[in-house]
Amino acid sequence: MEPHVGEVGLRNASTWCRMAIRLAPDSVVLVGRDGRILEMNEQFPEFIGVAAATLPGKDIGNLLKLQEAGPFLNLLQTPAGETQTVQCRVPMDGSVCLDVSAAGVDEDHVVLYIKDVTEQVDTAEHLEASQSVFHQLFDNMTSGAALYEAMDDGANFILKDLNAAGCRMTGVTRSAVIGKPVTQAFPGIARFGLLDILKKVYATKERAHHPAGCYSDDQRTSWFENSVFPPSVGGCRRPV
């Protein structure tokens, strides 16, 4: 009696992927196109907290308790020889975030590589939220504030941002100065003495004060007092 086509496919698939499944540091599962588990490494039952002996034949989507099943189900249709990845939240409360990659083995089988990326995703989301808060504070400060990024090893600085108060005080628009070297955005900055202060703070990573003085160029003449602070990561923040 000839073996069932599915059995032949499974045997052929297992020949080359069984070792990879067992050695992978994260969960790897061989499933049929219907999502039923055929083979897995030791990491998968440990990850979901279910005895390995009970898993063959179970629907992997139901076991993971996906928050949204649609993207995951699309993985099961990954064509043979191709790969794709989706990010899934599990269980239903979304407390765990998974990167799930699928590799189509043949017409009947797919290998799923499942990695817990909750910490990385939560950190990225927290950073994004923190940046949003910073920009809200930055934009609504009553004092002028600018953000610089060093260029040419601190010989000059790119003006990365200028808040609304800074625009009012200097009489410029953001679109006219953002992205330009500070010596172009404010041609009188070297004569004013502030460029040397920026260089000093960049070199020493210590804050510095520039006393009140008269800034002037072909477009404007105004009095400013400045404090320059070293950044925590990149750039050089300066209240105007």
C-alpha cells in the first residue's frame, strides 16, 4: 500500500527541517495548512505552558488565543519556498506580543517561527509616548528653545528644531531654518559668541551659560540670554 500523500509530504518536510526545529532558540512549529500542529521543538510547549504530548493535532491559532486571527491565518497560506512575518498580540488582552514568521515548506505544510518580542515592543511604544510628551512640552514652552545636532565633529551644528516661542523671538519661521547649519540659519551666531558655547558644550558634555548680549545680522537685531545643555542622546538643546 502506498503511503498517503500527506504522510509523504510530512516525511519529506521533516527530513530537512527537524534539526532546525529542535535547535532553534525560540518556538518553531511545523503545521498543516489548516493550522494543526504536526511537530514542534521543546520551546513551544514551554512557552504556552501545555504538555507537549497533548499538542499534536491541536489548532495552533486556538492555543495562542490570538487577539486578531486574520493576519495569522494568512501566514498559513504562505506559498512553498516563500516567507512572511506578522506581529500578533496574545492572549485576548494583548499582554504578549509575538513576531511570527512563516516559511512555506510544500503544498501541505508551513513552518512557523514564534518569538516573544513584548519587551522590545513595549519599550519602543514607551519611547514613542515619551517623545510625544517631550514635543508637546517643547512646543508649548514660553521660553524659546532649539535643538541642534553636531556636524563636522562639532565644528558646526544643524538646527533640528525650534519651538514656537523661539520663532517669535527670532522672527523666523521653522520652515526657513530647520535642517540648516546654524551659521546659515543665524549668520551672526559666531560674532554673537554663541557658536563657541555650543562647541564647548559639545566637547565637555557640561552645560554652559551665555550672558545677555546683542545678536545682529542682516535681518534682525535682538537681545538674548542663553543656556546650553548637553543632550542625553545626540543633539544639543539650547533655551534661547
